[in-house]
Amino acid sequence: MAKPVIEIRELVKVYHLGEVDVRALDGVDLTVDEGEFVAIMGPSGSGKSTLMNIIGCLDRPTSGAYVLDGADVSQLSRDERAIIRNAKIGFVFQSFNLLARTSSIENVELPLLYGDFAGSRADRHQAALDSLHRVGLQGREANHPSQLSGGQQQRVAIARALVTNPAIVLADEPTGNLDSRTSIEIMGIFQDLNDDGKTIVLITHEPDIARHAKRIVHVRDGKIQEDEHNQQDRIERPGAAGSQPAARVSAG
Amino acid sequence: MRNSFVRLGNITVVGLKSIARNKMRSLLTALGIVIGVACVIVSVAIGAGVAQSVSEMINSLGSNYIMIMPGTSTQSGARMFTGQSTLSEDDAEAIRREVPAVAYVSPNLRTAAQVVAGELNWSTSIQGVGIDWPNIRSWNVEDGSFFTEGDVRSGSKVAVLGKTVADSLFPNGGAAGSIIRIKNVPFRVTGVLEKKGGSMMGSDQDDVIVAPYTTVMKRLMGQNRFGMIIASAVSAEEVPNAMDQIDALLRQRHRIPQGGDADFMMRSQEEIAQANAQQVGLMRNLLLGIAIVSLFVGGIGIMNIMLVSVTERTREIGIRMAIGARGRHVLLQFLFEAVTLSVLGGLLGVLFGIGVAKLIEKAIKWPIVVSPEAIVVAFVVAATIGIFFGFYPARKASKLDPIDALRYE
């Protein structure tokens, strides 16, 4: 039995909009185990963004419990949440959110500047390089985001999310700004990471994207409506072991 | 402990990179500080230079020097400045005879003229003086001799050249004994004065021709107008005494009652130096005022651009917070940026200020002393301004909500 990474009980989030109270989350229970690949789906206004903000420790619930990687994080202060985000969560955003006019390698190094990374400058550089290699971005270390395609920028963002070796990778509509071919590439990377044991939580409203996950959670009106196991749609990757082009070259 | 130190270093790296990414804007932002610090450097340099040259001037002119200038005359209660000088040759003679505290007396008239020697000509100032003049100014003739009492009495057309004039009119030497023409009047050069150098206010003291005052009055100025009288006391201690005695004598001679306004003015060398210093000090204070205003405006400029920067980079702040930047990381980053901007501005300002100071020294020959203390003070001021005016924007940045900041377009 895998150990749970995310344990959410009776989670409620109420927004006060003038006189009206809006219950964005109305009693959510969710457990995600280590090594899972969960897609959280729902239409806009369903509460999935609020859920993502709380899972990502960007926001605090009004009530309920949230245990992340064994620690109760539901009532932490701003700075404590920043420390948790740095150490345990790797964010991937729809609009990539890389620092402009900053090289890929520096973007990837950024989380290490704010955390407890004990290594030297060279170690930091090496960690960032390793992370970029992991998402297949060799030779682009010095490029600025404006010199990269959307897919490449999202790879840099994924490398940045991975560099601190977080407990979960939290991807918020990571393919929302990408064409369908690049979207599939990015989902392939997530599947590879998941194969290596990374826990991935994906927030999306597109069924085509969600079907690449192993489990799909439907959110509606602040509640979990459906929680289903999904027959994962595997992506054939040209770089994967089975279809190595090198084999053909040596045959010919 | 070590870790937090490393992290602080990381934050400074973050701030530096951000400045490097916006070079032009950073430069413009720091401009107010640049000008302010440059003004501080220049004003302090001028002040220090003046203080130094006041003492130099007193030494170079002799501390017993007294200047008596014609003033306004009062006739039937109406104070007026007549064309005629209120001083005369007889006054000078009376001072020589009757004031024991005075060692030397000389009339002193000034005019300007074009001087010609052979093919060469030179425009300079002509001083008409008596034979005591070299003693009063402690200024000797190095080549040839000074004119004699007989020359003064008879109004001979003789002259002594300052070093600059001699070098300009007689580049190959041989000035003494030659004939020059001043306003078309031929003068025989009896000697050349030793080099004296620049005066406190930057004029070249060697750019001068000295001739008997009688000759200057009659031949060059074409009128019987007398100038001022210069004198020197027997010793520095006797200067106040000499001034009192001269005052009493001239009042008596000019029939000015006790307590009435004198029709002449008197300055000792020290007073002249102080007056000049005061003038320069005024200039320095003005510059210092500009410096303070400029630094303040520069500080507001930094605050303004940092506020713009915080708004513009709201998303960046959101990204940084999302990946783990704490409030104080963001605060320190922006504070560090502000301080770096102002200190860079301070550095440029110091260089600029030294440049301007050198330029002033060259152009208007004011004495300038750039002191290391001024540079340190300017730096500290610049850094303080950066902290003071950078704090509010930095705090604002650190208080942003990461969710809102990430959503900011």
C-alpha cells in the first residue's frame, strides 16, 4: 500500500463577496497516494481552481484538514506556506510563468535560491542542468523564454518544478496555451515522470488531456462528484526505448 | 547561520540581475542621485579648496597688507558717488608721513590697455603705483630694476612687466631695456617681475604691467583721477592699529566729523580674503542646496520607478512567491535593487563630480580639493536614500498575494 501524499478532509473554502458568502469548496475529501497521476476536472466555477490553490499552499482553507506529505499545512502562515511550496510542490502553469529576459538555466535554478539548498553555485547549476536534461532540453540552457517555442518554455517550467525534487508536481492547465501536438508531447513528459515515481496532480477542463492520467476526479459546485480510475492513454514517444531510430540506422 | 548568509547572497544576485536586465531605465532612475552626489562632491571640493587658498593668499600677499579705497562723498547731507576719487596723492603722502604704524604706502591706479612690442601685442592691465609697491606686495624684480622715485616725480615713461606679459611680448627674452608701446605711448622697460602665479579668484597675477602712477594718470588715463591707496603695516600685529590711525588721519583731512560716514573704505588683507571666501562659500552653499534638492528628487525618482517596477513585475513577484520566495526575500530583493541603483548613481556621481571639479579648476581657476571624506559621505548619503525611498515599494511588493499576483496581466 503506497503512502498518501495528499490527505484532504472536509475541506471548505468560503469567499466573502460583499454581503454574500460563496462556498467555493463545500466539504471535499480527497486522498492522493505517492506515485499517482490524478487529473482534477471540472467546468469553470466548479471550485477546481480554489482546490488547486489550496493543494498548492497558495491559499488556506476556511475549515477542514489538509495533510501534505505527512505535515498538516491547513493553517500555516504566509511564510510557512512559502517554505512548503518551495520544498514540496512543483508548479507548472498554463502560461508557463517563466521570468522574461532570464535564461532557461537561471529560471530552473530559481527555486534553489529561495530554499534550503545547501550546495555551492556549481551544485546549483548542475542540479538545474540535470533537471533540464530530464525534460529533454539539452543545449537550450542559455536561451531566454522569448527564444523558445511554447512547448520548450513549458519544458523549462517543468524542469523548474522538478529541481527541488518536490513531493508533488501541480500542473494547472499545462497544455492550455499549446497546440494539440505539443500538448501530447508535454503529457508524455508527465507520463514519463510519473513512471519514474513522481506524484502528479493535473488540473484541466479538457477530457482529451485528462485521459492521459491514471485517475480522474470530477469537481462540481464545490464538491467531488465523481472519482474514477482511468485506463491511461499512453503516449508513444519517439525517444522511448521501443522505437529507437538508431536501431533502424544500424539495420540499414 | 551559513545557510542564511548564502541565501542573502542569492537575493543580492537576484537583484543585480534585475538591474542588469533594465540598464537604460536603471541609469535614468539613478540620474537624480548622480547629479546630487556630483553636487556634493563639487561643493565640498570648492569649500576645501577655498579654505586652503585663503591661508595661501594671506601668506602670498603678506599679512600686513591694507587697502584704502575711495568711497562715496557726502555733500550737504546727500550721499553721492562723484566721478572724482575721494582720495588723493596728498592723502597717500600724509599717511606716509604721519602714521607710524605704516611702513610703506603707494597709490594704486588700474587701467587696461593694448600693449605692442615689435610685431607682437598683448592686452593686459596696467597698474600705476609708487616706489613702495614691491615692498607692499613683497614682489621683487628678477631681471633689471624697478623704477625710481625720480621716475615717479617726473612721470617718466618707464614700466616693469609681469612675467606673463614679458613672456608674451618677448618670447626670446631681452625684455629689460626694450621699448614697448602702451596706447601708442612708447615706454622703456626697466625690469621684469618674478613669477607670482594665479590669485585666489583664478586670475593670473603675472599678467600685469606696473608703471609710475604719475605717468599712468597723465599719459594713459588722460585725467587726474586717482585710484586707491595701498599700504603695509610695520607688522601683522600693527595692522588694526595702522587702520585706526589711517582712519583718524583721513577723517581729519577730509573734514568728516566723529561718527559721520567716511568717504573711503579700508580692508585689510585678511578681510579681503575672508570676503572672497564668503563669496565662494555662498556659491558652495548654493551647490549644496542644489545637491540636497537633487538627492531628494533623485530619491523620489527611485521610489517612483520602484513602484512602477513592482506593479510591472507583479507577475514576476507572483512566480517567485509560488516557487517559494518568502515576504522578506521579495522585500530584500526590491530594497537591494533600490540601494544598488542609488549606490551606482552615487558612484557615477562621484566620478562625474570629480570631473566637474577638475573642469572648474581648469576653466575658472578656482582652487579645488577633492577629499576622500566627501566621497565616503556621498556614498553613505546615496545608500541611505536608496533604503529610505526603496522601503515603501519593497514592502508593497512583499505584501502581494501570490494568487492575485500570478493572475495579474
